[in-house]
Amino acid sequence: MSILVFVEDWNGAYKKASFEAVAYAKSWATMNGNRVIAVTNTSAPAGELAGYGADHIIQIGLGSTAMGIAGQLKELSAEVSGIVIAGTSLGRSLAPALSALTGGALSTNTISLPLSVSPLQVKRGAFSSKGIETIELNNDMPIVSFVPNSIGLEPVAGEGNLERREVSSNDALEVLSTEVASGKVALPEAEAVVSAGRGLKGPENWGMIEELADVLGAATACSKPVSDIGWRPHSEHVGQTGIQVNPNLYIAIGISGAIQHLAGVSASKTIVVVNTDPEAPFFKAADYGIVGDAFEVVPKLVNALRAFKAAS
Amino acid sequence: MDLLCTHSNLGANHNPTMNILVCISHVPDTTAKINFTADGTALDPAGVQFVINPYDEFGLTKALHVKEAQGGTITVINVGPATTEPTLRKALAIGADKAVRIDATPMDAITVAKELKNHISANSYDLIICGQESIDYNGQQVPAMLAALLEQPFANACVGLSLDNGTATATSEIDGGHATYKASLPMVIGGKKGLVEEKDLRIPNMRGIMSARTKPLEVVPATEGEGPTKPVSFEKPAGKAAVKMVDAENVDELVRLLHEEAKAI
């Protein structure tokens, strides 16, 4: 039997979450003596997947929608005892659709490797990061969708066999267009995020935020009030009704830390808060804090980080 | 037959009246303190205020906009025990026409999706709007499962929806950008902020609250058995260590800590 892993690409390049998915499948497969079958697009480079544990790689012409791909994966899942899907925007539609089509028990928002394999138990985030649930998936084809950047990458030595298959895809949903900002770090996948709030006083002051993000290779984000008043686009709003992120480093500048904001960022590994108000609730959720004026602290931080990068 | 009554003015204009289903989750308020029962197997509801799931509020207001533009009926539905009825009444007070509660205490999303599918198959809806996720179990599972079970088109993380003569154009957030989709109705939407703007969200007024008391709330028996997943235990996340404060004049120290201690840079 095998663990099947769906490997997502964007215009022929893999996302980091895709390698994490293969590594997840490898860890799971190792626990119960299974092989890893990676399913990927014909246009993507298959060779890179073996380095994370793919034993067998099936390239198909992937459909353009979650429902279309779910139907294709169902076709390929006959001899499979488990499925792994990264919780990207595509994966968050694909995993439940596949679960409904195959009857495979599903855990989404998963934040751990399997605690046990028979029956499968994993941990998942619940109650907007205020709780952690241990869930048991009681059937013969459990499906795990994990939060990107919550597991980590484990390169392994290996060679995968490559196979091309024809699997047709059907979906009544027609894709009219897709628009993805190029040249910028996409917020949901960013390893570092620099986020700012009303403390910045106006949209004209975001230059230093972008500069700080640039030094760190970070994505920029904002609080809800800032997107509501139109200083920054809605696509940058992180928090409960916006985008939820869990980067290695989250720097919040001039954000007080309302509970709705914390719900979207508290899974970040390291949180730095800069705020003029020492009583800002965000400090309670932070690892490091600076009480100070963003207009003084941020330029200094940019310089200090530049010096650090130059020296290392 | 339903086709006749929902599409009765098809010849009169290009926007037929719409029979809309809005799926409503009954969830702890965002600001609620979350505690678990002593044995750790369930949420402890003591002292928790329950509300309409915030993601569903955008869908409900969108349904009201559609109804106001082209006429129709809005049904709100919840799969849950009798304790969820105040949340359905609130949705009626906001402007839904009728409510359905499927009487079950579901343990997983697939059971909810199957119960919803059974109801939808017996009643024809032109548009089914769910919130993309509920803020209790954060699964983002029910909408896509429902669409797959119904074999209907699905747009998740939907931040824009326009309807024209039985065809929907939906804009969805994707990682780093947006996608625009087209589909024939009926379809399933997983909605979020943007479907309508937050400032446009409706809240119940006194007239709505009064009329909600007499609007129909139908209780339907459950048809599905137990699903394949079960919660084993719940715990609270490990508390953060106390924040380390760094002097604003000494950002070099922050850089050192981020590098040496947090290993974040």
C-alpha cells in the first residue's frame, strides 16, 4: 500500500508547501512501511520530489480547479491507504472535496505529524488557535491536510520512478482569469511577515514598512482597520476574517493586537511587537517587544538588519 | 414543481427570483474564553456566548442583497441541537424568510455536509452560500464537501459574486492573488469578507426581531449516522513565555536575539 501526496505547482515551479507535503507523506509512510506516490502536473520538474521522499511520481495533466483535481486524485487512489495535501488555498478546497468523493476521513488545519497510524491520530488547530484538538481518523483511507510551514522539511536521499498517466478532469466551473502579484512574496507562504496598523498614521508612511520587509525577504501585511479605511488592499489584511498566517517571524508595527487580529497570527513562531503604548494587548502574545515610536524604531531596525546581513 | 415557482418570472426579466440557502454555524463569540470539559473531550460551553459564525454573516447579507435586487426566498439552515435555535432566530431577524434546523449533534464535517445534501436534494435551491469556515473547528470542510456531494460548481474564499440570468461570476482569493470563475447555477459558495463589505453587514432591528418570532423554523430529524472521525481530546496551546522587552534605543539587541535565540533570521 501507499501514501499518496498531491504536489501543487504554480506555473511549473513547486511551492515550499509542496515539498513539505512530500516530506509529511514520507514520515507517515515510514511509520507503517508504505511507499510514497507523488501526483504532480506534467509541466513541473519531477526530479526535485525524490529528494523529499517520493518513491514513485505520477505526472498527469492536472485540471484547473479543485473539483476537477479531486476527481483525478480519486481515480488514482484505488490502492492507497492515506492521502496528504498541503493546506494552500487550492488544498483547502481540494482535500474536503476529495474526502466527500472517496469517503476518506479528513483532518484539515493539521499541525502535527501522525501521533499514531492505526488508527491515525493527528493534532489540529481549532477555536481560532485558542485550542488544539487531537483527532482520530477511523477508516481505510484517511486524508490529512496540514498547515503549511507547521511541519518542516526533511530532505532524504532517494530516487523516484517517473510515470506519465492520462486522467481526465471534469468540472462545471470555468476559470475566466487568475491574477497573482508577481515579484512580491505571497503572504500565505511567506517565512517572514512585516505587518503594520493604524499606528503608521497614513498610507504615505508605508515606505519604511516595505523597506523592512525587503531587508527580511518578508511579505507585507496590515491590520483590519487599515484595510477597512483603504490605506492598504484587503488582500493584505491578516486576522480572523482576513488571511491567516504562520510565518517563522511576524513583526507587528503599530498594531494594538485585538483578539480578531491575534486569531490570524498567533501561530507564528516568533512574534515581535513595536508599539508606543506599553499596555497594548499584543505585547502579551509577543516574544519580543519594543515600546517606541515606529517612525524612530523602524528605520533603526532596517539599518541594524542591513548591517547584520552584510556581516553574515 | 419548484422549477416553476423559482423561475416563474424568467420571461419577464433576465434575473429570475432566487431560492437561496444560507448555511449558518452557531459558534463561540470571537472574544469568548475557550475552556474544555474536565475530561478534555469537548468544549465547555459554560459562560460562552454563541453567535452567527462571522464568515456566514457576509453570506447572509449577500443573500439579502440578491433578494432585494431580483426577488426570492432566503432559507437559513443549521445542523445542530435545539440550543442553536437562538442563532437561527437571529438570522431570521436579520432578514431570512424561514429557517430549518436538522436535529443532530454532528461530530464531523462530512456528517453535516451529508445532512445538508439530503435537505437540498429534497428542496431545489438556486444558490447555496456557506461561510468558508466556522471559527470553532476551523475545518474549511463543509462547503467543498457539500459541493462535491451535490456535484455542483464551487467557489471557495469567495470575495465577489455577481449573478446574471442563471449564471454566476465569482471572484475568489487564491494564494497571492485572485481567480475569477464562471458557472451555471445552482452552485455552492464558500464566502468571506468581500462578498459584501463589513460596513454593509446587517444587524437585527426591532421590527426584524418581532417578525422573526413568527417566521417558520422547521425542525427536521437527522438521517445520517456517525461519521468516520472523532475528537479524542482538546488542549489549550502552551502559553508563551513572557515577552522580552528590548530598549527602543538598542535595536541591535533585537537583531541579536532574533538571530541567536529565536533563530528567526
